[in-house]
Amino acid sequence: MIEQGKISSAQMAIMMNPSILATVILLVPAITAKNAGQDSWISPIWASVIGYLTVLLAYMLNKLYPNQTLIEYCDLILGKFLGKVVGALFLFYYLHVTGIIVLEYGEFVLGTFLTHTPMIIICGSMMIVCAFAVYGGLEVIGRCSEIIVPVLCLLYLVIFLLLIKDLRIQNMFPIMEKGLTPSLKGSIVPQSWFSEFIIVSFFFPYLADKDKGLKWGFISVFSVMFLMVITNITTILLFGKLTSELTYPVMVAARYISIADFLEHLESIVMAIWVAGTFVKITVFYYSLVLGTAQYFKLSDYRPMVLPIGFLLVLFGIWSAPNLQELSHFLGTSAAFYFLSFQVGIPIFLLCIALVRVKWLQKKGSMSG
Amino acid sequence: MKRRREMKKLDFTHRLDISKSLDEEKTQILNENDALSSSLIENEKILKSIYQDCSDVVYRKFLIGRETQALLIYIEGMSNIEEMDKGVISPLIQLENVNLVNIQILLEEKLTVSKATPTSSFQDVIQQVSSGNPVILINRQIQGISVGLGKWEKRAVEEPMAESVVRGPREGFTETIAVNTTLIRRRIKSPQLKIKKMNIGRYSQTQVAILYIDGLADKSLIEEVNNRLGRIKIDGIMESGYIEEFIEDNPFSPFPQILNTERPDIASASLLEGRVVIMVDGTPFSLIVPTTLYSLLQSAEDYYQRAIIGTLIRWLRYSFFLIALLLPSSYVAILTFHQEMVPTTLLLSVAKSREEVPFPALIEALIMEVTFEALREAGIRLPKQVGSAVSIVGALVIGQAAVSSGLVSAPMVMVVAITGIASFSIPRYNAAIALRMLRFPIMFLAGTLGLLGIMLSLIAIIVHLSTLRSFGVPYLSPMAPMQYSEMKDVLLRAPWWSLKTRPHLTGAYNQYRQTNGQNPKPPKDSE
């Protein structure tokens, strides 16, 4: 195997939490609120079903091919030619998705903090740090996130704690005024985020305790769902119908905090959370991409791929959308189908073929034996 | 012509592999006549040629029982001469039964010194003489006797200078390895405490001891320490710092991966946690492997004061660790990029004090930090009598005068001072210098990218720390990889009766250090 390191299932769960959540907390509350209105806090619960489903998919595929990642078992399931085609599709998909994440990061920092700094510096500096972590390997990424993520979650919850006195519970009512439809509609965009959980299929082969993989995967989905619900409830209670008009509701909420004339302007904390969380997210995707590419070309080491792919990611980031509005529009409309078809559709397809193959082989085996 | 070419060739190979030729040089002197010969005159001749131009080597000839010739060799000032007269020379001279001169009998019956061993090769003799033990060579004997009467001037056991405590033992290691091992042996009396010695350094022949507790330390760890020490080929070891650089895992990390201490209590406690201690003759600083980041932030006193105080002091130390790393850069970042974060009144007063300052915040911070570092360095190196002058001048320069002349602002002076205090609050000097070093690149990033720069550098440091290992143990353990049961000795300092297990990465071999249920509780029959 290319990756020598092992991580524990708990480390994987910790890693996956910001890998989903980091970009969710910026744009998604507004996008969800657009469709679901005051019911936007229910949407993540529906959406998390997709999260459980993808983790289950990854787990079942891993059961069949315990030591292979997604890219590797594409070949085994679909045969040489088709496998290579689907593998290449996946790699391009991840290149694009990671580029989008890089762009989201760059646009946010550019729009809120460093308005005069060139985009390439902002994205490039982040990519250097991420490359450093990816170069260290899976164990290093796991350990980093173990240090970073608990602090992040704590800070994140503190922000909501400080907002409690400004929340107006009336904003939430009436619950399900128009039935389930708005919240279900609102769940489509979060679903695409939850489907990103399929990336665990790159980590399952390297778990030290594989039997706990599914359990911790589910715990991770639950934690993401929980934090998303909290985010949406708070933004809805704080801004009401205004939420859908804001670009970064959580950011504005943090600006709202003012306690004792001293605890003010906590958006820097949001920035810290956001940067650290995005770091984990980019690193996880970047790592999977690098590992997948190395496995696709059957290289003996993935480290030589780290820098070239890092460059590509910065470029893809800058190319993927000309500005934030277009990006937000893409994420709110067609992206959901794009993400879901790659992250849920193809894996289901793979699993079906794999199951048929295994059954067929068993039958053949029992007939000949 | 041919000879010249040969010479040239020789010269070339010499340059090619200096270490090899140095080894050969040594063997030329020593191995040619490895065993002592039975003729005393010949032995003397060879030894004198080896110790040519060594005026401190003393040769004392005498007759055993008025007949057999004997030669005593020692180095002036390294041996206990009174003891030698009383216990070696006088009994031998007064010996009666001359014909039966036999080394074994001499050793067993005649010599009234407690430590005497036979030596049979020149290498042995030289080693013994060089380490201060006089050697007696006797005519017609192929063995000599080395007498353990080495005694030289050494510093007494004093209070350790670099790690002082309010409550706790006041003994510190000295420059003599024998004294240091005794200090450990007095704390851990079990024969399970093993002390392996080796000599490192072609010329210095420095004694290095590996200490561990058999049954607690991981066998593979001991093996690894042995291997890494065995690989060192150098001319001399002056301090354990030499060895540290040879055996650490990542030589280019700013963070020390090996703990050094001059406190025997810390060394003993580490031994009991299953770690290995390396002692080097000639320095009071012994090395402890493996080390984690958290042990660099702990002081011995954490465990001697009461648990709650220990916990609070630890928290204080952790927060000041961050302050020492990030305060100047945060100040720069906030003043340059994020003024809106500062409450208005504070911002106004800062702005007022910065009104006359001609530099941007980054330059101001750099000037002050560099001055402070220089001042600190000067304060350490200067003779004690001049030291106070430095602090007076320094206080004037970076305090009063700089502010009143308008070169730096008063808040900046405060920031530098607090940073200084924070870095002094870290108990390990080598951890504190790592922070001092890292502060400057972070300041640059803060001056160019603001808080984002600080976050990125912080993440980079965390990534770097996660890649580090010290003798196979992850540097951030037990935090990453997470071991929940050990958090009570990292985030807290739990009372001793609840610290039941050793750290699992070094002490997994023998997990429990005490029995259960020892927490104080009221006696059962009380009402």
C-alpha cells in the first residue's frame, strides 16, 4: 500500500467533521433558508439521511474490497477500461470540488478581511500549509485534526452561547406551516454536502480498528447534522426572514455579539474557525485526490504528486467561478445534482455491480466446487 | 618517483576517509602490542612511548618485598595519593613471601583498597590510567593491577541553577557521572535500575551511561537508544548537547525532541514512567527520551504542590505558552489590519500613543523584540558584576527613553515585556528558545496577512508538531493520537492517587504504577 500510516476510526470521524462543516457554515444557512424559510433547521435532519447512506455505501464497498480505495476498486469492479474511465472521472470531479472549496475560502477571506490582497496569495498560502500536511501523510492529518477540531467546535458553540440573549423564539413559528415540502426542498443543498462523506472510502482501508469504522462514521454524520441544526436554528432565531438575504449569516451573527462593551467583534473568531476548518477540509480532499491520483497511475509513492496537484488546485479554484455570486448560484442550483450523482449515484452503481459480481463468483465457485 | 606517487596516493586516501585513518592511527599505537609483556622494562618502554611528552604521567618504581620490581603509573592530580601510599605501596613494600608473587593473591590478600582489578592489555592500562586509576605493573607478570583510587577535583552537589523549585529536592546533577548515577540510585534503590556505560569520542573517551528500569522501559526503545548512541563517531563530547544532536529524530525542527534536566528527581520520575535517561560525563545535563511537547511544559513542582494548584499553574503555563508565541504578532496584526476588533476607547488611547511613532507596527515590534532578545542574551553572558548594569541600561533603553523620545509606543513596550515574562514562565529553557525563534516569522506573516497569517502559521506549527516523533513516540501524544485516560495528567494535574497508569506509549509494558482505591476517605467506622 502507498500509505503506510494507520489512523483510528475516531480520528477519521474527527477529520470528517470539519471536512463537511467548514464550508457549510458560510453559505449554506442562507441557501437553505431561501427554500425552507423558518423550517430551515429541519432540513439538515433530512439531509443527514444521505450522509448515513454514503457512509454505509463506503463501508459496504470497503467490506468487499477491504484494502482498496475508491479509485482502486473502480478497476476491480468495472474492469480495466471502464474502471479507468470512471476513475478518471472521479479524479477530475475531486479536482473540481477541491478547487471550489479553495475558491470559497479565497472569496470569503477576500470579501471580509483582506480586501486588497490578490486572490492567488490567499489561496496559495493556504495551499502551501495544506501541502505541508498532505506531505506528512494520513497520520499527520489525523493528529492535526485531533488538535484543531475540538478547539473549533468549542469556539463555534461559544459563539452561539454568546448569542442566546438576542434570540427571538417567535421567528421559528409556525413550524412546518406549509407541511414538509419546504424543509425537504431546503435539504437538497445540504444533501450535496452530506454526500461528501463518500470520501471516507479513501480512509477506510487505513483504519487501525476497521470494525468501529461504521459506528464512528455515523457519529461523524450525526455531529455534522447537530452543528448544522444549531447553526440554522440560531440564524433563523436571530435574523428571521432576513437570513436568506445575507451572504454569510454566521459571520453577521458573530458581528452581532456585544457583551459588556468588551466582547465585541468576534468575527475574528469566526475567521479563525473558518480558516482552521477549511484547512482540515482542503487537506482531506487534497490528500484523497493526491492518493487517488497516485493509485490511478499505480505510483509507488504519492509524495511527488503533492506540489503539482497543489498548483492545479489553486488554478482550478480561480477558474471554477469568476465571482462569489456565480459560485453561490452554482452551489444553490445545479451543484446539488452534480455532487449527488458523483458521490451517491456512482457509488451505488459500483456497489450493485460489485454485489452482482461477488454473487456470480460465489455461484460459479459453488458450481465448480 | 614511484615512492612519491605512493605517497600521493596515501595522502589521497587519507583525505578520502579521515575517520578511517584516525581509527588506524589509534590501533597502530594500541593493538600492535595488545597484551602486556612479562618484561617490566619493555612494558615501561612502550608505555613511555605512548605517553610521550605527557609530563603529568608519573612513573614510580618500587620493589615488592625488596626483590620483585614493580612500577606504579598514574596521572598527577587524578588519583588519591594518600590512599595509594597507605593501601598499595606500603603493604607491597613490606611484603614478606616474595617468591609467591601472584596477582590473584596480591589482589585477594595484600592490597587494602576496596576496588582493584587485573588488567592485561595496554588498552586497558591506558584507559585506567587516563580515567585516574593508578596501575601497578609487576616484573614477570603478564597482568597488571589497576587500583580504583581515582580522585579529582569536582564540584559539590549543588542546587540546580536552570531549574529551581520552591518545594522539592535541592540537589542537582554535577559534572561527574559517578555522582550523578549515585543520585539516581539513591532515589531508585531497586536492582531493576540498570546503568549501562559506554565510551564515546575517539580522543575524549567520554563516559556515557544509559539508565533504564528493567521491566518498565520498552525493550525496543532501549535497543534503539543503544543503536543510535553506538553510531556516534566523533573526536570528543563536551556536553550532552553533542549527543542530543546526533540522536534526535528531526534535526531541523525548532522544537527540542529530547528533554534535558539537571534534576535527579525529574530523571528518576522519567525512569519510573518507562523512559530512558542518558547521562554524559562532564556535564550536569542528562537527556531523557522519548519526550513529548507536554513534558516540556511541565515542571517538577507540579507534582509536589497540591493537585489543584498544580492544575491551575499548568493552565497558566499553557496560556502563557500561547502568549509568548502569539502576543507580539497579534498586536501587529490587529493594529495593521483589524482595528475594528479593539474597543473604541482602547483604540483611541493606543492611537494617541502611536501618534508620534515613525514606524509601522511591524517594524516597531521587530525593533523592540530584537532589542529585548539582545538584552537577554547580554544578561546571560556577562559576568555577574556587570549584569546589573545591563539591566539598568536595558530598562532605560527599551523602557523610558524609547517611549519618551517617541521611537516606540508605550503599548508596544508593554507587549514586549509581557511576552518576555511569558517566555520566562516556560519551565524548559530549550522550549522557550524555540518559541523565541518562531515568534519572528509569525510576526512577519501577521504584518503581511493579518490574523489570517497568524492562523496559517499556527496551523503550520501544529502540522509540524504532528509530524514530529521522539524515538518513535508522537510528539503531541497523548493529545494526538488521543488517549483520554491520560488527559488527567496533561489538561489537569490529577491527584497522585488517581494517576494510576503510566503514559501508555512509554509505560505500556508495565501499565499500573499503584493499586486502586487509595484516595483519602473517612475511616469506615466513623459517624
